[in-house]
Amino acid sequence: MNSSDDANPDRARPTFRIPWGATLLLAPHAVLAATTGRDRASLRPASAVLRILGARHLLQAGIELRWPTARVLTAAAVVDGIHAATGVAFGLLDHRWRRAALLDAAIAAGFCLATARTARHQPHRPQLRSTR
């Protein structure tokens, strides 16, 4: 990676996704306790869901960094859009989890919009870098 890659805004998006995914994977109880106010024992099933979502975010960040093409980023934006929509639906259906679900939906919507915006400016196929 050269110094121009460090300032590349396309690389900034996964740098927000990686810490969020790591937080969900490694400290789901803390996220849930902060957003629901519920005790740790009642959060166990939801913590498993957050760990899965955290792993998904980390995997997606890795894929976006490795293959930042328009197709890959568009697919990633669709995944985030579906995630946001299901979060809104869950928040509307279950008042006990509303705050946590709507916060998660807002974060997923932000990732969706940022990724879709970046996808518009990317080639459809990976470009080979010159070795000169």
C-alpha cells in the first residue's frame, strides 16, 4: 500500500465498519445494555445475534477492501439495505427491542448509503496496477 492509498476515501468506509463489527462480535452485552437497559441474563439470545452481525460486518469489510469493484460494493450496499429494513421492521414489531433495533437500522442505513455512493465511482472490474 502506498501513501495515496492511506488518504483514499474508499478505504475510510471499511475503517468505520471494522470497529463496529469488532464491537458487536466482542462486546455485544455492552451494546445491548447501553441501548436497552436490560440485565445481562436477559440479553443472552440477543447477544448471539449481535455476534453474528459483528462477524458479518468484519467479513463484509474484508471483502470490500479486497475487491472494491462496483458490483461488490453494490451487493454490499444491498446487504446493508436489507439489514436496515429488517431492523426497522423488528423495531416496529417488538417494543422491548425498539431502541436497539432502530439504532442498528440507522447504522446499517448509513453503511448502505456510503457504500452505494462509493460503488457509483468504482469500475465494474478490478483494475490491474501498473508495476512501473
